[in-house]
Amino acid sequence: MKRMELAAVAALLMSLGMVAPAMAADDGPLEKVVGGSLWVTRVSAVGAGTVVGTPVAATRQMYKAYTDWTPALADKVGGKDFGPSCALVSLVTLPAAVVWGGITGPYYGTKNGFVHGFNNPFTHQSFSLGDDYDGGK
């Protein structure tokens, strides 16, 4: 019985040995092996990009909303160059920007973590640190 198993293993190895030069000439199997070995890196990059990138994206969204909304609303009250009108408007725009960042930040952080973390593992785009982090400037 053991000789039969040994013969089967030897036949399998010889048949794979005959196909090996053909596989070396073609890039398809090699790309599949490399792609398969990158799964651990890609999955960990998606996790890290999502966990770290979500608070970053939320903070960036809060800042963007606050800096966009405050001067626009202050122009309607008394002018964006007039300090008291900006302070008055900030009582409304600051909490609204925090809520807006809390809603849109997790969306962009998760999106960037999955898209950029899978395609380009551990890059600044996967952590929502790029200039074009899909949330605007």
C-alpha cells in the first residue's frame, strides 16, 4: 500500500515537473500566485485604513464644513469680515459641522479604506490623508 502511494506521489511530481517550464513562460499563473499571497496584506490594509482613516475623514469633513459654512452664513448676517457676526454664526455652524462630519466622515473613511486599501495597500489615500480624499478640499 505504501509503495502505491509513493508511486502516485512520484507520478504527480513528475507530471508537475513537465508542466513547470510552460508555467514559467506564461505570466498568468505567476500573477495568480502573487495576487493570492497579497490577500493577507490587502485585508490588513483595508482594516487599518478603515480604522485610522475614519476619524481622519470625520475631522477633515468637520473642518471643511465649518470653514465653508461660517463665512457664507456670516455674509448674510453682517459680513464675514465683522468678528461679532462670525462669532454669532459659529454658534450654529460649529455644532452643524460636527454633526455633518460625524455623518459623512465614516462614509469617506470606510470608502477610502476599502477602495484604496485594497488596490494600493498602506498608502496615504487609504488613510484619508491625500489631497483628493473624495470628501472635497
